[in-house]
Amino acid sequence: MESLIRLRIEPLPEGGFVATSPDVDGLVAQGRTLAETVEIARDVARRIAESCIEHGDPLPKAFQRHVKKATSIDIAVAIP
């Protein structure tokens, strides 16, 4: 099953990006590129969900909403 979460991605002054999520408390991911940052954020979100399940804690509400219909998202495209 899959759920959608929102990410807030900000450029860092020293280069790279940091992502947080208003939907998943504790999610912080940093990467060199947007794609890497999103990939790391996805992994962190999955690990947070796994930890909640393992410890019997409630899942964040965002994980309780499953993708069931068409959804539009914005993606970054690198232009050479």
C-alpha cells in the first residue's frame, strides 16, 4: 500500500537541500540534489512508519490515507 505525504524542500546555503514534512513529525532528510533528497525523505518516512508499527504507536494520519485515485504531483527536472 502507498500513501502520499507532503514534503517541504529548501535549498541550503552551502549547497544541497533539506526536506521536512508537515505530515510526518520527525522527518528530516538532506541530500545533494532534489532527487536524492526526495529519495532519502521517502526512506525516512518508511522507517518512521515501520517504527510506529513495531512499537505499537499510532501511524501519522498521512499514512492512513492511501492512494486510490489519480493524483498530480510536481517534479523537478534538471535542465542542462
